[in-house]
Amino acid sequence: MKEFELKYGCNPNQKPAKIYMNGDKELPIEILSGRPGYINFLDAFNSWQLVKEIKEALGMPAATSFKHVSPTSAAVGTPMSDDLKKACFVDDIEGLDESPLALAYARARGTDRMSSFGDWIALSDVCDETTARLIKREVSDGIIAPGYTDEALEILKSKRNGNYNIVKIDPNYVPEVQEVKQVFGITFEQGRNNFEINKALLENIVTENKELPEEAKRDLIIALITLKYTQSNSVCFAKDGQAIGVGAGQQSRIHCTRLAGNKADIWHLRQHQKVLNLPFLPTVGRPDRDNTIDIYISDDYEDVLAEGTWQTLFSEKPEPLTREEKKAYLATIKGVALGSDAFFPFGDNIERAAKSGVSYIAEPGGSIRDDNVIATCNKFGMTMAFTGMRLFHH
């Protein structure tokens, strides 16, 4: 297949639309089901690069959940605690522990379930039956992977009445060195961002604390590769083998840090015992549970605990998760990793990061206020590495 006609471009009025290869070459994909759209393919090709690079950097199966050309999360297939499985709504998936790929997607999808509703999925490895069963019950636009087992393909093809978007990509495909795009009829050309992110990038530690355990290196690598494919400005919080909060597309870096930090806090709070034990009625579906938990965790919790409302959601009225309880719970969190696609210009980013348990940071450095940022890290006993490499993505 040398080209594929799309229903329309970004919006229904943008016709005609297609994807194709220059030089009369074959596309490196097969469409096994459905008819992916313009934004679907933007998600697919960006998300595939992300999981491919994480797999190459860490040697572990990786998965990501994408929406509007930015990841909600990315993860590798590390074991999940019982509480995390329950928080991610996967505690009933048979065979989950035996499939690192399924664990990776369970983590990625479960990180920011509100943002992942209707996501595009990318898997670094051949999709197996367990991963397909996990995906089948989630609302999703489509998936890209290097292959699918027969059992997995049968399961996925049953989604959306047989119209679920399933794309197979050639894992050996290497794009041209130069990238070309048009804006307002003007052609832009640049070298593709082939910068390799690996543990050697974390050797320039500039803080008093030089401790950087292997788990932290893994999490920083995941954060940085996630940022490489996130709309800038962006920062990413990571822990336990997954991105737990992505702040994307903000003009102000402190707003990125606050956004990502808030998402990371929500990920932690979803594992609070009060949240795990919310007495949902069996008639409340997964999307409604996600939305209810999101409100219950927030300062607007009364919206779901009000008389006449809680009865439609719960078998009995839950006690609120108070601001004091949330603050005390989050104060116990530590060991979180934080990556930034460009330098932190002020120490306020570090102050906010500390509230979300950040212990390890990787950022390019190069600000005229680097001394202030380093001093703020030292105040909290954090370890920070300067990577020397900006990761803007637009």
C-alpha cells in the first residue's frame, strides 16, 4: 500500500486527506481493521516511536496511551500491587501477572483514566490475548503494534462492531533523516530528532546529593522519552516504571509542573483506602466511576456526596476524603522522578515538585538561574542531573 485515503483531515471540512510515502514507496503499515483518521495516524506514529524507544532503552515491553498527539502516560511491564490493580480497574484480569505487555498497558491506561478515555494505544511488542482482553473493555479509538496473535486479533476485531482501528507496523522501518512539513503553504525541513535517550544522559549530577538508584534512572528515562513525544512545553512525573503525571502544551513551565504534579497526586490518591473502598453500585459503569472518583478526590467532593446524588452512585454514603487526609497521605510519598523538556527557569518548579514527592530530576540545564534551581533542589535533598539536551516537540 503506497497511500491511504482518509475520511478527512483534522476537521470534517478539511478534504481531501491522505497519508502516503514520497518516492513511490510502500507505507510501513497494514490496516487490519477499521479506517483510522488523520489524528489517529498522528497519534499512532508518535506513540509507536515512544514505545519503541523505551523498549530499546530499557529492554522491557512498553505501552502508551495517547490523546491528541500527546501521551497521557507511558509504562513498562513491571509487577503491580493489589492496590494499584484495583485503582486501575484491572484486579479481575486473569493472567495479568504473566503478561508484561498487559501490565504495561494496564499501568499506562490506569494513570490518567479521565484523559485516556477514547485513547490511541501503542505497544512495543506483539499484542497477546491478555492485553487484548484488557483493551476490549475500554473505550479506545485504535491501536498500533508490530503484530498480533491470532487470539488477540480476534478479540480486538470484535470491538466497535468490527470497526475498531487496528494497525500493524513494520518494526524494522526507519524513516528518512530529513523531515518535511508545510505550514500556510510554506515548507519546513529539519533533521529528524534521532537523539538517543539512555542512562549515560544522567551522569552529570549537579546537586549535593549524588544518589541515583537504578529504579530512579529507569523512571527518568521513561519521563524523558515520554517528553520527547509530548507537545511542548512539557514536564513529566514518573514512578514505579510509569509516567504518573504529564503536563503538556502549556506556555508557562510552572503551569506544566502544576498540571503534571496535580495529575501525579491524583494517581497516588486513587490508591488511598477510602477511594479503593468506595461502595459503588454495580450499575455504575467504568467511565462514570472514573468521573466520580475524580470529583471525590477534588475539593468539589460534595458534588457526588450531595443528597439525591450519592444514592445514584453508592450503596451507602461514603465519608469525604478531607483536605487534611489528602495532605497527610501525599506527605508520605517520596522517590518520584521528574523530567522537563527544557530548563526550569525558576526554583518555584522545584518547590511544587517537592509537594508531590519528587526526589530525582533530569532537565537540560542552561538557564541563567541554574544556581537558584540547584540551590532549591539542595534544600529538599533532591538529586538533579543536567542532560544538556532540549526535547521540544511540536
